[in-house]
Amino acid sequence: MPYIKKISPKKFIKYYAPIEQKTIETLISSSSSITSTSKLTIYLIEKPKILNPKNNETDFLGQIQSSNFKPTDYFEGKHEKSDWEIATDYYFNNIVESSYDDTVNLTTYNPTSLEPGKTYYVRVRYISDNHKSEWSDPVKFTTKSAYIFPPQVSISSDTKPGSLYPKFVLTPFKQVGYDSKWAKTEWQIATDSEFKNIIYEKSITDPALSTTLKIEEDILSPKSTYYIRARYQDNKGHYSNYSKPLEYNTDTYILDDVLNKYIPDTVNELSSYTVKVTHDNNKSFDTTKYKLNVNVDIGDVKINGFEFTYNLPEVEKDTTSQITVYVTDKSGNIVSNTLTKTILIKNIKLTSDTAVVVNDFTSASEYNDGWDI
């Protein structure tokens, strides 16, 4: 938890942040220059500034940007959240768009609901460990009279939560003042909310796919966080702003039901079964990144990549055996769900009354001396 350093009495009133009453009184009582014991607050985070747009800027169309987070000399904390407000008036009585406790848009913000040719005011404040800065000074700007509305991205309803092969959808193309049509959609996926580390980009010019992106390739990793955004281009070369980034958290790989596919529930003879382990509708694993793990309580298992052979042992009548299968990365972290299967092994204990096939022996007596065959 960040802590407050000792504050010089001369600078005491310069900063602001919520502090417990007793803490304030302790600081005041130790100061020779402050005699009041009234409840005071101080700023522990310096007031941010809106860098883009500039004050009174016209024809604005783009991303709002603010200054970097900076704690005061008396506070050690990190930029955790931001509050954004856009209003039609200087005193922010009529807020038209906002985002509070925003952990994604810390120093940048993409408006999604502003109208063309309208005047707005924007401000931001920063948050660290529940301490808030002052609001930045309001910046006045006017949007362009012609405008392509930025899309909004969401997860398709037919995508399983955390799927490594999700489908994303956008609100339809919409423009004012350009008299133009949709021409292209540009998608980006990054590992950070500021898109400094983009891992995937795709441009779509097929009208049938203008509002959708289906991830088919092995782009996303399990147990990871990604950020997705998109923008439109019309047939006259105009671009919209990028959408507000969507945070997406992946889960594990979903193993196909290969144990039930390759191994029966009941086994009546000595045998072996070879199983190929796949995931998410018959997709193969990358053997350079992942490792197959197979555990059995009875019998022998031989693993080759993502294929294993299970050799049944000699056991007592009606013995059960359990198989467990899962996948890890090279660091040993589990990156898949776990498959389990219980097998009933019936009547395969070799006895003097059991017929056996003898291989590589000249006689049955050499296989097991003393048997009455």
C-alpha cells in the first residue's frame, strides 16, 4: 500500500487527498506553523492536464490524451484508475459521456457518442489507492462537422466465456456529412490498453464481414488479458476514431472428449489404446509451447507429443482404472481443463484356466512354468 511521507508545514496545504482525521490532526499538531485542528485534506496526486485536444480546438476528431500520472513528493503510488467526463457546459452539469474507475483508459480516451459540429468540454482526474487528484482544467473543443461514428466492440453472444477463439462484433457503420459508404474495417489486438504491443492486425473489405471478427488461428494464449479495438474507413478515405478498447480475458484450452472417443467404458481383454489429444474442435497443440500430462492409477502409459498409448495390465476381475489428462506450458502451468475417465476392467486376470497367446516363446511352459495347459 502506498504511504504518505513526512510533509513540510509550508507545503502542507498545497496537495489534496482523503486522509483519516486522526492522521491530519497528528500532522497539524506536530507543526509549529499550523495551529488549527480542523479536518483538512491534501492532494497526493498532481493535477493532470488534457494535452489533446488543445483548448478551443475546432474540427477535432481523434483520441483524447492527458499528461502522465505524477504523485507528489510525499506520496508513493501508481496510476490505477482514471475518471473521464465530457459535457456540453463548462461546469459539467450536462455530462454526455463518462467513464469512472477506468482501469483501461488511463491517459487516453476515445469518445464514442459525440455529435458532429458540436462543442464539448473534457476533463480527467487520476486515482491511486483510493486517493484522487483534482480534476484537470476543462478543455473546450468542437467536433468536425462531418464525422464517422466510432464503432463499439463487444463479444458475440455465441462465444463461450474465456474462449481462445472468440468472435467480436461491432455496431454498424454510421456517418454524418460525408455522404459516403463503408469501405473497410481495421481491427487490432494488443496485450496493453495503450496498444504499444500489438499482436494482431486485420483489415476487412468484405461487406458481409464488416462488423465481425472471428479468431480462428492460435493468436491468443490461455489465462491472458488482451485489448481489442476497431475503426471504420469510408469509400472516400475518411477514418473514424478507434473504438473504446474492450478488455478480454482468456481461459484455458478446452480439451476435446478424446478419452470417451478412443477408450471404452468396459474392457474385457488385455489391450492397449492410442489416444490423440486435441482441443477446441479438433485443433492441435503446439508441441514447442505445451506438454501433455497423463496419469493412470493402473497400467502403463507412453507419451509421444500429444498422443499417448495406454497399456492395460493384468488385474483382478472387475477392477476399475482411472485416467487423467491435462496440458501444461513449459513452466508447468496448467493451460487446459482436465479430462478424467474411469474404466471397468473385467475378467482379464491370467489364471491356469485362461487361454493365452504366447509370443516369442517356444512353449507355454517357458512362458510360465508349472501351468497345466
